[in-house]
Amino acid sequence: MDVRGSQECTEVSMASWNYASDITEKHRKVKAAAQLKYAAWQKEAWESVRKWSGKWETLSDPFLRRQFKFMSILGTAALPKQDLEKYNNLVTEMSTLYSTAKICEYKNPKNCKLELEPDLTRILRSSRDYGELEHVRKMWRHQTGRRIRDHYKLFVKLANKAAKLNGFDNMGDMWLYPYESDVFRSDLAELWKQLMPLYQQLHAYVRRKLRENYGEEHVSRRGPIPAHLLGNMWAQNWGEVYDLVIPYPGKVSVDVTPQMVAQGYTPERMFELSEAFFVSLNLTRMPEEFWQHSIIEKPQGRDLVCHASAWDFCNGKDFRIKQCTDVTMNDLITVHHEMGHIEYFLKYKDLPEVFRSGANPGFHEAVGDVLALSVATPKHLHEIGLLEEVQDDPEADINFLLSMALDKITFLPFGYLMDLWRWDVFSGKTSEQDWNCAWWDLRYKLQGIKPPVQRSEYDFDPGAKYHIAGNVPYIRYFVSFVIQFQFHKALCMKAGEYDPLDPSKPLHKCDIYKSTEAGNALGDMLQMGSSKEWPEAMAALTGTRRMDASVIREYFKPLELWLTDNNEQHRESIGWETDEVLCTSEEVREKPEGKSTSTAGGAPASGTLLL
Ligand SMILES: CC(=O)N[C@@H](CC(=O)O)C(=O)NC[C@H](CC1(C(=O)N[C@@H](Cc2ccc(O)cc2)C(=O)O)CCCC1)C(=O)O
Ligand SMILES: [Zn+2]
């Protein structure tokens, strides 16, 4: 079996790792050269396959046919050398601007060294000062989005040129290729349609609790929620405002961060805890190199990409995580997420190189999160000593389900809209002069949030998010948040932890810890890599070939009933409306004193009225 990937793949991943771990000009140059060398190697391999075109399609062996199918897509390596060099430099520059961005402190404008991790993340999590939250959110967007808008213009042109060279209409279509379905977009739209009612109930409840905390002048009864009050730089998960919205205070809190700190948890111990869970399922222990080369704490004194990531160095031996780990429950979940990627790498490392990826990208994102669904249960947290007691009563249950919904349900519209926006940008449906207001149109319509200060086309708010600056597709996460519950249900049944007919074993209480039946079933699916079409991998584990939103709704059913009832009791209106102009199509430049006026001399500029 070919246990090694190409030497070029190892070389380019190592060069990318060195740059991401220590952002210097020298590392950038080495990475850029390795990227061009790897592209040349890919083009050569592609040329050798091309002379088989017209023949490989009729090969009888489906395994071989599938390998040729994957090798016939060259990707951005199809660009002429100087275009590819420009493309790679743009992506590296945008992600470097993002990763090295710093802003000034709200109360102390002389300290301008605040970074996203851990500084801004901690402020957004813990501050309840309306002005400070507004400042952090606005200045982050000045230092990131605004500075990469021009890069993005040229990036889109080159990305689409590469897509066309691969026979796609635009890059959005090329990004969907790994999902191997020409009805994929409509399947996604159907999933969101099924999940929106639950989201809207949660939105209405959270809006009421935030209104009670910040006052009606800041959070209106029927309008969108100001995005900076939701505990996260992009309002994509709302778990950090749990303490403001908890339904039954006084119960044991499911946020075990305080206990982790009190018990002296270190990033190392968090990683060992995660590995112990995987091993308890009869999945693979981390290799020795993993512990030698991974970076699990933020190194001081240098710039690096702190955004967590898991790396496969294409040689069957070297796998690493780089994470600026904070001792919080949120980061313990992220550790499991990253280690889930490593488990997948380990399970398919002996397959032919073209098959060393997830059955589809959403599968890769779901692995770690599936285990985290068990880890987060009060029962499991109690078992590992992070929760002093398990209160088995309906109110504690609602508290727990709400904390899970603040991470899983709130994420769905964001996970969907990120590429809804990019697909329209790549296809040209959204033209350059409307980029930012089209973004806010989606943020308003799907998430029911609004910017604290009016936006314009001088801003580029999508660029304030890692995956847009770093050009990482995002629909994989929306897919993962749906299918991870399907995987969870299948594994819980194999572990005997869930029985649809036994109300004492609901899905949200299941913990698959130590179940080798569950672990073996998951491992068998991971071992397939992308050698089979994803519906087949899905069926191997869950018995069904389709993405199915009914499972996440089943998991949250008790909460959905509670929210609907609670919103009715408080006569909360469901949904949102506004006649505010959230984004003006003019290029509004901030005056030095920071007061923004439109170019139309003061009167709110005409712009994209959000209806
Ligand atoms: C070499 C390389 O880049 N490798 C890829 C993996 C691969 O392709 O093999 C990789 O490591 N990507 C980084 C990315 C990091 C994280 C992320 O970006 N998450 C999303 C969405 C989300 C949010 C909450 C959640 O619970 C789960 C997901 C966000 O934060 O917006 C940060 C936190 C968790 C995961 C990742 O691991 O997916
Ligand atoms: Zn991931």
C-alpha cells in the first residue's frame, strides 16, 4: 500500500506549518516556493492522467475509476504560473493581515496590542459594557475587513479563472464538487427551512433576556439583536452569554470553566483528556510525533496564526495540532474537534493519496464534535470530576439543552450564510459595490442580528472572519452541525445509551464513553476516507443515505417545547423587523473623530433598505 504521500505534499505542508507557527518573511518565501513546486508536481500528475481521459471512465473497477475522477481535477494549480503566484500571495497576505491584526484598548487608547486570541475573545466573552463591546467589534473590522477588501477583488477574479480552467463556471461550483450532488444547494435550503422555526424561537427568547439586561433602548422588542451583545466576534455561537439567559438560575452550571481553572487544568491535560476519550472507544492513540511537534499553547514573542488547526503531513507518520489553547470549556470542545481531524487522518493514512480526505468535508468537521456531544453531558462531566453533582430534573435538563442550543442552533444560520454570500460573489450575482450590504442583508434575514453602528461599502465585514480572509470554504460546518447529530444517534444506539422507545434514555443524555461498539462503527466509517461516495459512508454508520434535520430537532425537542411555551407566556413576537438602514451603499468614510456621516451630507444615504 502506498503509505507515503508525495514528497512535495510533505514539503508544502511543512513550509505552511512553519509559516503559520512563526510568521516571518523568510518562512513566507519558503512557503511560496513550496506551493509553486507542489503545483508543478500536481500539474505533471494531472498531465499523465489526462492522456487516459475518455478511457478511464469505462474502467470496470469502481475504485480505480474513482481515483481517476479525483485526479482529473487539478484545482488552482491549473493557473498559469504568474497568476498562481499572485493568487497564493493574495491568500497569504489576507490571512496574515487577519492573524496579526491588533486593536487599541477601549479604556486605554495607548495600549494598541490587543489580539483576537486571547484578548478580544475574552473581552467579548466577559464584558457586559455596551460601549466596550461596540468598540472591540468595530475596531476589529477596521483592522481586518477594511484592509483586505481590495485584495479580495483580485482574489475573486483569479479564483474564478482557476475554476473555469477546471471546467467549472465559478469557484463556488468548484467548492461544491466534493459533495458529488447536483441538488446539494437545494438540499441545504431544505435543511435550513426545517431548522429555522427552532432558531426563531431561540432568537426570541435570547432577545427578551438581553433586553432585560441591557434595556429596551439597546435591545428592542421586535427588532434584530445588536450583534456585539452575543458573546462572540461574529455572533456565530452565543454560548458565552449563557449566564445572561439561563432559564433556571441557581441550578448547577454546565459551564465547567471555573472548575477547570480551580483544578489547575493545563492545555496538556485537556489534550490528554480528549485522547483518553478517543482511546476509550478503541480509536487510535496520538502518535509520538504528535506530542513532540504540536503547538498547544500560544508561544510568546512572535506572530503566528492562532486560529486552531489540525495538520496531516502526507507521510503517514507526522500529524499535529496548533492551538492557542485557553483553559475554558469552549476550548476543551475545540480540542476534541481538532483531535477528531487527527483521528480521521490516522484512519485513512494507508489509502491511496486521492482518498485521504473526508467522505465529504462536512464529515471531517463532524468527527470531533460527535465525541464532544458526549463529553458535554452533565453525566460525563460528573464522571471526569468537573461537575460535583448531576441534577436529574426537568429544569436542569432545560438549562443543559439551552447551553447546547446556544452553540449548536445559533450557529446554523451563520454556517449557512457564509457560503451563500461567497457563492453569490463568485457567480457575480452580488457585484463588488454591494458586497458589504449583501452580507448584512443575509446576516439580518437569516440570523436576525444588526451591526451596532451603521455599515457602508467602505467596510468589508466578511473579511473580519478567518475563513474568508484565509479562503477556507464554510458550508462544511453547516453540514457537520446537521450530520453530527445523525452520527451521535447511530453511535448512541450501538452503545445502548439511547432507545427511541425508552423515555429514560433521551438522545441528549447519551454518553458513548468507553463503548467499543460505537467506536468500531465510527472507525469503520473513518477508514473509508473518500473512497466511497458520502451517502454510502453515511449509510454504513447510520443506515440512511441522506442528511436529515429531524435528528437535531429530536435532540432539542424538550427545549423547543419549552421555548415556544415561554415565548407565548411572555407574548414575545417571533422573528424580527426593522426600518433602520443597517448598511448604506455609499462609501461612507469615518470622520477622524469617529462620527460617521454619509457622503450625502448628513441625511442617511439612500442604500440597501433591508426588508
Ligand atoms: C490545515 C488545516 O487548516 N486543517 C483544517 C482541518 C482540515 O481541513 O482537515 C483546520 O484545522 N481548520 C481549522 C478549523 C478551526 C476551527 C474553526 O474554524 N471552526 C469554525 C466553525 C466551528 C465553530 C464551532 C465548532 O464547535 C465547530 C466548528 C469557526 O470557528 O468558525 C476553530 C474552532 C473549531 C474548528 C477547523 O478545525 O475546522
Ligand atoms: Zn474542523
